[in-house]
Amino acid sequence: MKLPLRYPADWEGFAAQLAALLAGADAAWTRDVGAQAALFADAVAPSALAWMPPQGWDELGRRVAMHADDSRYARLLVFARRLQAEPGLWLDVLDPERRQLQSMVRQVEREIHKMHAFVRFREVADEEAAGGRRHVAWFEPAHHVLRAVAPFFVQRFAQHPWAILTPRGCLHWDGQRLTGAGPARREDAPPEDAGEALWLTYYRSIFNPARLMVAAMKKEMPVRYWALMPETQLIGELVRDAPRREGQMRRL
């Protein structure tokens, strides 16, 4: 069994091999998704028990497979072996290994949410795109969530050709078909455009200094995302100027 995973978050590929892995099959093919082969060497031991995944296992595994941790598949295999021997373990939400997997799920789901919220497109000329224009965005996801976020952007921007470039891979939508590509570099993304300058002017005008809560803002919009969004270049200026503007508002 030397079938490699097709891409880092290939849960279907891993799930199709899981029964054989639990029975002691060779897991050396996992080298193609990170430094995991050695981890599997300790995790795999032959077993005659049948594998009956509990309800919810597929959902958990699919999310964990998107995590950037190179040990994600090894962790899933270790926990599957325990479930195989003790099916009731699935109901123990306080089990340390179960809690670790759930934590990975939450991190992935948070990254999906942040990507939905923080991707910013710039319009560029593209002779091959319908209408001669394409919207291109640069993003740096912490986990392998591109395939998970694709339906959101296809639905939201169905009529506009677009591309999302990331260091983990790219998505391209031509208005009818979605395709993927390999990793990109930040310099592959387009520079600031005139429409972006207009957006910054609007963002500055709607900023309400009386509602400024920096800690809450950083919690909802962590600093690591700031370099990916044009409006964040104004945050320092707006925060420094907030007391003066609030004072003006109170005097009105």
C-alpha cells in the first residue's frame, strides 16, 4: 500500500486507508504530507479488531486533516486505534487526546471563518478573464483550508472571475469552473489600486472613535491578519487620533 495522499488535507485518501493502517499496513507513504512517517511507525500495530467509526468521526477527521500540524494524521490514527479497542471512548469528551483533536478542529474552523472575513480582492486587467478583468487576493492561511473556503467564494462572487493566492496553494474561478494551483509568492499578488484608496477614505469616514476597544478588536481581528487587509494600515492613525475625535463629537 504505497498510495500517497494527494494533497495535505486529503481526508478521503487517509480514511480510505485507515482500516488497513489499523491492521498494520505500511504507512510510509505519509511522507508526502509532512514529516509524519516516523510518527506512524510508533502508532501502527497489527490488530484483528474490526474498525467501526463512530458517528461524528468523519466530521472530526475532515477538520483535523486541514490542520497544519504535521502530526495530525498520526494523532488520528492513535485515537482510532483506541476507539477500535474501546468504542465507548468516543463519549468521553474529557479524554486528553480527544480534547487535543477538538482543539485542532476549533483552530481550523476559526481559520475558515477568518478567511471568509478577511480576504480582500484587488481588480486587475486580465485578457483571458470574462470582461477583461479579474479580482485577485493574497492571503496567508495558518492551516490547509483552501478547499473548505472555496464554496463560499464561488457562491459570493459567482459572476466575477477571481483568484486567491496563498503560500499553501491557489484557487482560480473563471465564472464557471473552479481550479486549483500550487503555492504562490506575495509578489505574485497585485499592488494597491485606485479602488482601494477610495475604500480607505470610506473606512476612515465611518470609523467611530467612541466605540474603539483595541483589545476586543485584536481578539476578533488578530494582528497577524493586518498585513493582508488595506484598511488595517489606518488602524494606528485612527487609534492615536481617537481621543481628539471623540472630544470633538462630545462638544457637538
